[in-house]
Amino acid sequence: MKDVLQRCQNAFMDISGQDLLFTRDFTSDELCARRKRLAERIGPDAVALIPAAPAQTGHLASQDATFYYFTGLDVLQSFLLVRGKDGHSTIFLPSRDEVEGEPGDRLGFEEGDMVKHRLAFDEARPVSQLGEALAGVRTLYLPFAETEGGGVTRFQANACARKREETEWDGVEPRHKVLMRKLNERFPAMTIMDASDIIGRLRRVKSPAEIEVLRQAGHLSALIMIESMKATRPGLCESRLEAIAKYIYAAYGNCDLGYGVIAASGKRIVNGHYHFNNSTLADGEVVLMDCGPDLRHYASDIARIWPVSGTYSDWHRQIYGFIVEYHNVLISLIKPGILAQDAYAEARARMRRDAVPRFFADGKLPEPIDRMLSGGGPYNHCVGLSVHDFVGKWRDEVIEEGMVFVVDPMAMFTDRQQYIRVEDTIVVTRDGCERLTGAAPIDLDEVEALMKVPSSIFAL
């Protein structure tokens, strides 16, 4: 596992010479090309308006994922305007002196010329001129969605905004609805269209530069699993495993959580989004750990199960071993040009023909395993600018090179209160796929061997 640690060190440890005000991952040519593709999709008679995240409390402000995707900027309270007929893009920036108490190393329209040249915008103007630029626009494309980023997916943000709006003693209007209302009041002749599906399709296939960030995020996730396995022992609190994750994110990625760490043991693993992480690991139990970073706006997703004692029980070896094999077969079938349903059918046929006789001598499958092989979608969700990436509907369409998603077969045994699953983030390559989180062991014998090695991160 030293190679995983070395890759993390090479990728993250020296950030002393980086310009932290601009993206380190994407060239101005790539960002400009994204904006040009957006212009092509909306058509010559429309413009697209992409808002940045609003001002925020707390010490870690997070940018909206879509705004960052097109701009590479972390400046809040900004707007991007893209003209459909020629791809002309204008960045509207606030003054860096508008908000008291914010750090001085912010970009604002005072640095507009530098921003324009560094990131290939056609114009950089103050936010106060946005209304003037929108005058006369007949068709405007706008994402009908809340801010996505900082460990919050678009789906979570939209759901929370809807709940606030519908709650009797809250009733807060969602931010995107406020913006739409203000636009309609000021420009009554303007038709406002939802840009969400267009943007989702643009974000679906990742560029080589995006894949490299996702690869680094995968290294971080794998390292967390490796060190957590080595640190596990009876009597340890689940919170110590969460602490390992947070330490690795900070020390090796200079980043934070992409979503809440799940470090569940015993009967608590049946809660798919368990987050208390406050129970003591007991001999005879297993740990289900699931985590991923928010690494320079990109996420990863991984899940593993391992025994607290260091040795899988016969039952877990049979059930988890079967699901691990199904997981590997599913991964082996991924390639461009296929439909997910076809891969599922082939994987299920192989498992019933080859694996069932080896794992279940009488040929009788437990009902949860039979159900797993009969339905569900192990190619679960896309990953990118958030852990549940905002890429539109994709599961019934052809898999493309450059798509990034998770392989996540699972089975729930309610009678035993066991939720058994294994998850990796993969990227589709020219002739197959790469497991971005694959450095974390998945073979049961390898996991047991690893757990005999002391942790190199924490002396617990």
C-alpha cells in the first residue's frame, strides 16, 4: 500500500507554489471550450446566465459546482453570461471590498482585466452592470436549481429548499425562484428556460483534466480505507475511523468532506446514511465505511466492509465474498457503447452459472441475494463535481468513454440487521474502465492480511 501513500504525497503535499486564486486543474482553453459548447446547446437566439454561490457564513465558503465548471473561479456573488449566437462570455464580479470581515486575498471586478485574460472571458464587468447586459434579452437559459457544492449535491440542495418553502413557519423562497421572480419583474418580455438538462449533459463526460482530479480523489478515498482497516480493533469508537478520514483529507488533500463519513459497525450498518459514528466496535461485528472528499470541487465514492476482529465470519465470507465477486464481474463488463441493462444481464448470468455453485452448495440463494441478482442498478450514480453528480438521466442510454460512476451492488438482510455492499468509483476508458478507488483492497484475504499491519497514519 506504500504506492497509494506515495501517489497522495506526490499529488498533494507540495502546494507552496500554486496560485490559489485560480483553478490549478483546468486551462483557459478548456474552460472557454465548455462555454462555447453551452452556447451551441442554447442556440443563437438565447443567452445563458449561470449564478455563482451567494455570500455565506463560516470560514469555508463553497462555490456552486456549475459556475465553477464554466469559469474555474471561486468568487462568490458573481454571474456568468454566455451569448448563444457567438459564445461571447462575460463574467460579472462583485467588489472585493463589499463584505466586511472577508479575507483580503479575494478577487473582484478590480482585478477584472487579470481574470479576463487568465480565464479567457471576452469581458469582465462589475455585477452592477448585469441588468444593463440583460436588457433586450428575449430568451434566457438559467439552471432551475439551488447551489451545489461544498459536500452538498444538487439533489439535496433542491430538496432542502423545497422543504423550507413548504414549511408553515419558514416559507423561504428558493434562491433560484427569487432570481427568476426578479428577472420577470424587471424584464416581463423575457422567456426564462431551464438550463439544467443541457448543463447536465455537458457535465456527463469528463475531460482528461477532470479525470486526473477524480483519480487523485480516488487515491484519497482508498488511503482512508487502508488506514481505517489497519487501525480497526475491538473497543475503538467509530469516531476514530471518521477522524482518520478527516485527517487524510486535510493532510494529504488540503480538502474537506464530500459528504458525511459513514463508519458504521454492528447493527448500525443497516442505516444507509448513518452518521453518528459514536458507538464502540465489538468483536464479531463488521465495519461498513463509506466516504469521499470534496477535492478542489470534485468528489469520489467508496465503500468497504471488514471484520472488527480481523477475520471474517463464515457467514460474511460467504455473503460478502459473493457480492465482491459480483462487483468484480460488473466492473469487467464496463466499456463504451454498451447499455447498463445488457451488462447487468450478462453479469447475473455469469454469477448464477459460475459463482452460485461455489458459494451456495445446495444452489439455494438467500432471498436478498436472489433479489440483488434480479433487479436494482449496481451502476448506481455518476460522480464528478459532487458525489451524486448532476448529469441528467443517463442509466438508459449508452455508456460513453469518460463517464465516471460507481459500481455498488448491495443486499439487505433485515433478519440479521446486515446491509452488505461494496462500492468503487470507476471511469470508462477506451476499451474498458479504470477503478479510481481500486487501491483499497477488496479481496477478503487481502483485507485480513492488511489488518495485521499497524496504521502509519495514527498510533491508536
